[in-house]
Amino acid sequence: MSAILIKNGTVVNDDLMLKADVLIKDGIIIEVRPGISEINPEVRVIDAANKLIIPGGIDPHTHLQLPYRGEVSVDDFYKGTQAALAGGTTMIIDFASKPRGTLPIDNWRQWREWADPNVCCDYGLTVAITSWSPLIAEQMTELTKPEYGVNSFKFYMAYTEYMVIDEEFYEGLKHCAKIGALARVHAEHGPFIDNKQKELLEAGVTGPEGHPQAHPEEMEAEATNRACVLAAQAKCPLYVVHVMSKGAAKAIAYHRQKGQVLFGEALAVGLAKDGSGYYGKDWMKAAGLVMSPALSKDPTTPDALMGFLSCDQLQLTGTDNASWSCAQKKQGLHDFTKIPSGLNGLEDRMSIIWEKGVHCRKINPMRFVAITSSTAAKIFNCYPKKGRIATGSDADIVIWDPKRSRVISASTHHHATDHNVFEGMEVHGVAEVTICKGKVVWENGHLNVERGFGKYVPLRPFSDHVFGN
């Protein structure tokens, strides 16, 4: 059945809400208006009465099948995209990230080999730049061509194996501006973290509580400000990934108010949790929260970050999904620096943001669509094919029930990991039906997916949303 008619729902885009029906054929939205009725008997009709019809979520920050220090994250491209679809996300942007000494094009090829046969939804790639040379610059330029389709590059200011020094970062920023690519940055102070970790271990601090002490939020704020200053000097648009603290968000807001082209990304976990869990008695629960930057020690931070999202001082949300099993996390049982950094979020992001945003009356449904889908599509230059319910757009659609609730649990989620950092959290707002590329892939609590159904989406440089100012 190649045609679907969604009836009686409310279409929500980032700039409007209206009662309308949506007709889909061959993976494309062909009509959006009230009262569509001239259909043949072979068209499947889905009743969306009292539901919202929203663009499928776009998660701009995932690490599926991530190789890290001899391990690989357990959510591969098959399981990870299954979890995404179950939660209402229909596109991801993953990071081709390998340590210093590797080449960007080689890493892009490796991620394509891993992803293409396995993804259940569409995806794009950001490529990490972990060193600097004329060859790296040449490969960055090559990657922006249509046959590669990369329009963003990530720079790490932390992690010894991945980190660029400021001089390298500055050269990379200048080159991104030249080739029309968005620079994305992990903003922390790497040398400080390395020294602080040694200091804490020498003092006998070995548990997960050492992680936030080695990653103080003040240093995230410092690095965020430094990254913004360097980007301004390079005249390069900048996207700060996983903003975890008030200080980092305020730094972005300050530079945006000066007219700089900046984008800030909050994470689902940062909107739902603070860093008190690092000090809990349950080692596994504490280790499950280990990620970088660390969750804020300030219990008012999650609400504050949603406030920044509500007024567009932060622009969008992701997950930084890098799921590890309990056994993998326990490699750091006696040394917190060996706990793999990362956690789940792909399946639960949409519901958590609805819960903390719309249900708590911080944002309206249109802003919800903006921060979960449309803004990412605009930034990464695939709008309005993605991120909008409109004639000609891809039929990546979620029928969203704002009144239903569910309790998050590892016993029911679709991730490969055996724990869930949101365990026991009740959330309002549920993806009742997920339609990906015109196919119903999630309905009545069941997945109907196949490996390789998703495709790689080439992303063009010089996005108007980024470079059009």
C-alpha cells in the first residue's frame, strides 16, 4: 500500500498549526488541506482525531556503533535507528569520529559501510577533524562535494585522542567558512581535564563522582566562550554541541546578542537530569550518567536550559546517543576515567522534550517542532524536504498523542543497552504512529522496519539558514 491519508488531525509546523488532512503517496506528501476525500479504496486511512500531525524528529547528534578505546557502543545503526523510530525520530545525523592520525574521507567511507546496510531511517554525517594539515583541508573541501554530501565538521576541544589545539581549531574554522561548512564544537578544556583526572586519582577518588569534578561546568563555559571568540575572529558560523550548563548557554546568548551566527544544542538528558546522580550509592546508576560535558551540579539547570530553548537562545535538541552496556561501563569500576562516556536518548528525546517543554507550559507545540526537527533541517540544509508537513516534503511524519503518557524503562525500550538513564520517568506525549518515507514503521507499540530501508542524505554546503545572514 503506497498511499496513506491521515484524517482529522492538527498539522503542526514550526510556524503554524491548522486542522488539515495529509495525503501521502510514494513516500512524498502530495496534499495538505482540510477535507481531503477523493481517494480510491486502496488508500489506507489513519484517523488522527485529537492528535497532532508533526514532522518526524531529527536528532542532529548521535554516535551509533561508536568505536572508543577498544569498545564499540552497543546501539549499532540497526538498533539505534529502530529506537529512534519508536520514539518519533525519522532522521539522525551521526558523527564519523576517529582519533588523530586518521583521514576524514577514510572515516566517512567507514561510517557509510557500517550504516548503509543497516539504517532503518534516513541519516546524514558530520565528520570530525582531529588534526590539521594541508591534506586535511583538501579533504574537507572534497567532502562538501555532492558525491560526499558533508556540510559540517566537528572539532573537539577535549579528549586527548581527538582534541585539536586552538591554533588548529582556528585554521579549521577559517576553512569551514571558506567552503560553506558549519563548524561544530565540543567545548571543554582538554588539558585541564587530563590534569584534574590525574590529581583526583592520586587523591583516591576513583568512583563516578570523580567525573563531574574533572569536568567542572565552569570550564565548559570557559571553553564555549573561547570557541565563540575564535569563530568570530574566523568569521565562521559555529554550532556548540551538547550545551550542559547555564554558563555555556549564557556564553552563547552573549555572543548571539552581539550578532554572531551561533547555534546551541541542548540534550534530552540535560533537560531531564542534573548531576546529583553521580554521587549516589548505586555505582551502576552513577556510571550510567557519565558523559562529557558532565551533567550540571546545579539542580535548577534543566529548567534553565529549557528556558534558553523557549526564547531561542538555544536553538535545537539532540541526544549525543552513545549507549554502553553495564559490563562496558564496569570497566571503570576502580577508575572513573575508564568508564565509557555516553548514554541513551534516541527513543526518549521527543517525549522528554514534550514533557519538560509543552506539558510544563514552557513552550508551545510549534516551538516543540522547531527544536526537535525543523531547525535541524534548516541548519543542515535539508529543509523543507525534511522537518515540515507540506506538499512536496518527504513523508516523515509522526502522529503524536499529547494526552497519552508512558513510563520509560529498559524493559520496554528498543535500545540494545541493558539500562536506561531515564528509568522510571513518566512522560506525557507519545508517538502513536511513525511514518518514515511513506511507510508506517511504528504503530500500536510495534515496529515494522527493515535493515537498509533508510538512505544516506547528502547535505549541501552554504545553507541559507547558516550562511544567508
